[in-house]
Amino acid sequence: QVQLVESGGGLVQAGGSLRLSCAASGRPFSGYAMGWFRQAPGKERDFVAGMNWSGSTTNYDDSVKGRFTLSKDNAKNTVFLQMNSLKPEDTAVYYCAVRSRRFSSSTSDARGYDYWGQGTQVTVSS
């Protein structure tokens, strides 16, 4: 059974930074692609960033490119999303997700992910 637990969300002023963590149990991140998504009230769940199975490739939505950075610690089986220069429009619940197929690439389509965390709230005040 795969479990994902996000943490690190909170309230921050515009221009500030947060680092989200996604800890996995039941399956190592190594060998499986993962992604971060976010969902604002009344909106669909949108792709934020993704990492392929080896961690060698990351991709970002244009809205966060240059501000957000994905990384992972295989020893801790944890993936991090460093978020800098936060804007009020970044306010949302952030979810991490993992694909079940091994050695896959990430995808911006939420339907491509099989396991999801419970989400962590990020609120950016102006």
C-alpha cells in the first residue's frame, strides 16, 4: 500500500518562500515518476511540477517556472518542492502524486497518477 504525506504548507506573504515535502511509504520514489498538483477553491486540479522515474528530468508549469524547484532525497524517500517568490495566485491546496508504472515519465495529466497524498494548504497573502 502506497501512502504519500505532504507537509510544509502554511501562510506566507507575497515574495516569500515555502518548501513542501512529500514523504512516501510502501514504495520508493526511485523508479517511479511523481508530480505536484494544486487546486484552488472552485478550480480544477492543475499540474505544477513533475519528475521522471530517475529524477534526471523535471518539468514545470509555465506559471511556476523559475520560481519552483523539485528535488528528492532517495535515502529519506521524500520529494521536495521549493517555492520561492510566491504570489497570491499560488494559493491552493498542494498535492503530490505518484504513477504506478515503473520507469515512467511524469505527465501533466492528473489522470496519469495512481496514488495521491491528502494535500497541504498554501496561502500567500498580498
